[in-house]
Amino acid sequence: MNKNISRISKRTLKSLKKELKSYEEEGISLYLNGCPSTTKSIVKAHMIAEDGVYMRDYVGNGKGGIERLDFQFVKER
């Protein structure tokens, strides 16, 4: 049984999808576990994650903006 689905509501996933699409539209790269990714893949990863969560890492562009958004899986103890 997938524990994470019960912790992440459909509303939260919809909000995440909307947020990530806006980043993509702004030209901000999305990464999942160190690899280039898409909104769809990141949302799906959040839905099926077991025994852990995804941590965000915002990478700056040196001018005060965001160049890239990384999601790294962190295993729960």
C-alpha cells in the first residue's frame, strides 16, 4: 500500500502541478533526482513515493532569480 497517497491530497497535487507549470513557462528548468524532468513526472513521483518525501532545492541564477528547481527524494527513517 502506498503510504504517501493518503498524505498528499488531490488539492495539493493540483496546486503543485499549477506551480510547476508556471515555473516551466518562465523558463525555469525542473529536475527530479538530478535529472532533467517535467511537471507531469514530478507530480507522478510525489503521488507514488513510498517511505519518503521530495525535498526542493532552488538553484539561483546569480541575478536574484531562479534558474532551476530540483526535487530530491529523501527516505524517511
